[in-house]
Amino acid sequence: MSYNAITNALFVGDYKTAQDLNVLNELGVTHVVACGFEKGHFPDKFVYFPVNIQDTPTSNLLAYLPRVVKFITRALCENGIVYVHCVHGQSRSCAVCIAYVMMDQQTQIKESTTKPNQQNCLQDCYNVVKTARPCMAVNPGFVKQLEVFRRMKVFQMNKEQCERSEIRTLQSSIFLQSSAYATFRLCYAKAQFYDKGIVTRFCPIDMSRCQSLYSCKRCNQNLFTDNNTVLELSVREITLLPASDYWINSSGGKEFSVASKSNYCNEAMKRILCQRENTINVEPMEWMKQSMNASIDGALICPGRCARQIGYFDWCHPDPFVSIIVMKTKVDVKPSFYSAKVK
């Protein structure tokens, strides 16, 4: 049984502590985030938020992060005390705590008159939780998702600063337009499909602040913008992310990472993804709604008059960042009116 304090009102630890009512009462716990569990051990005693995912690099943590961080923030604002746990208190629970610390830091940055280095935000918050919980070992897939979450928050802050005087449509305010948010919406859609067997949120095309517009090469139908493409970190960006010694050096971490890879069986998607340089990962767009709600995988058809296949989709792909693939040979890319206006 082990736990550590991130702050005087936020604790992280293992599942044995989560099963010990006496310890939880001694800590004054009021809210519990249960990572890897469908429900809490004492539902009549505490308010629970289950994050029911496995500790694998391909698990979809990003879909939960905005809601679980909001849960923790609200609990702390109400003078509650939060206990975050998974099985060993090393990966899932620590990743959630890092996300909360990042969100709290972004709030402080927003209220500050200085402009600290945003690039160091994830590393700094990673170190905060690592110092509090020395046995922390967040898997590399979660670290990448935390970086997407960081970029979502930075984009939201920049948007609020740049557009205070602009009148935005309701749709644009709901569907924030950036690659980070597109990545989140894809992850959210995959989690929704996993839970309910259907996807309900599809993004409209918003050309008001994009740099590039993608259209069908044959019929010139507008399809999506650069803000609707899924964020793909470069090799250099990945090497700069914080990393756990367990996952890098230990034989257990390496074996666990390999074992977590699913036996994916969609041969068409496999062949396409072998040539990633010729594909574009995209979030769910409104024009995809009809075909996607009709099946879990299949051809992606242009909504214009040519009605030809321009890609594939598969909601069962194991990578949380991959489900919708558009072939680069099927689309044209051109500067948007907004990018031309900015220049």
C-alpha cells in the first residue's frame, strides 16, 4: 500500500490504498479518480470518476483528460480532497496528475503578466509529479497524449487573447480549430464508438482561420483544412518529450510495450499505413457522417459529384490517433483565403 501527496489536497497512489477506507478517511478524501476500473470501491462514501483504460501505449487516455481534469479542478475548488489511483500508482494515475498540474499551471500563466516558456510546460509538470511520486513510470503513449493536451490548452489561451474582439459563430466556438483539438476529437470519437457503438460529433469545415484547404482533386469539393488534420509529432519532438527509465531501459518495459500492440486485421488499412508519407490522418468531418454511422470500417467517399473513393476509415484501429486516412494523391492542397489575407 503506497501513496504520495502532489499537493495538500491531491494524492496519487495504488489500488490497495483505494480499498482501505480507514486510510482514505484519514486523508480526508472526498473524490476519487479510479484509473483502470469501471467503478469505485465505496460509491456511497466518495464521488468517483472512472477512467477505465489499460496501461498500454495505445490506450486512449486523451479522450478522458479534459473531463477528468475538470472533475479534479471542481473538487478542489469545493475544498475537496482527491485521491487518484490505478493499480500500482505509476502510469495511468500519474499521467492524470500531470494533466491536472499542466492545467493548473496554464491557469496561472493566463493570470500572469509574464510569458514563460510553454515548451517546458510538460517537462516541468512531469518533474513535479515525479518528485512527489518517485516510482512514477508513465508509458510513452500517454506522454505523447499529454503533449497533445498541452497544445490544446496553449491554443485555447492564444485564441482567447487573439479573438476577444471578433464575433465567432456557435459552431466555431464548439469545435475549436487546431490540429491538437482535431486529435482530441478523433480520440473522443473512438472512445465513444468503443462505449456506445456510434459516433455523434462530426466537425464542420471552418475556413476562417486555416492556412491550407484540402479539396478533391477530381471535382474540387472542399473536404477539410489543415486544422482538421491529426497532430503527428516529428522524431525530434518525440525525443524531446520526458521519458520513463522503466519504459526505455528495463526489459519489462520493452516487453510490455511490444505485448501491448494489437493484432490488427484490416489488411487494406495495413497496406496504406505502410506508406504513411502518402496519407493524411483526419478527424471526423460532417460529410463523413452517413457512411461512418453505417459501418465500423470501409471506403471514404468524396461527398462531391465525383463520389469516388479518397481514403479509408476504421474505428477499430488500435492507435488512438489513427482511424480516418485520406490519400494525398486524391486531394489538392491550396492556401486558404485567410492565409493569403494574413500575408
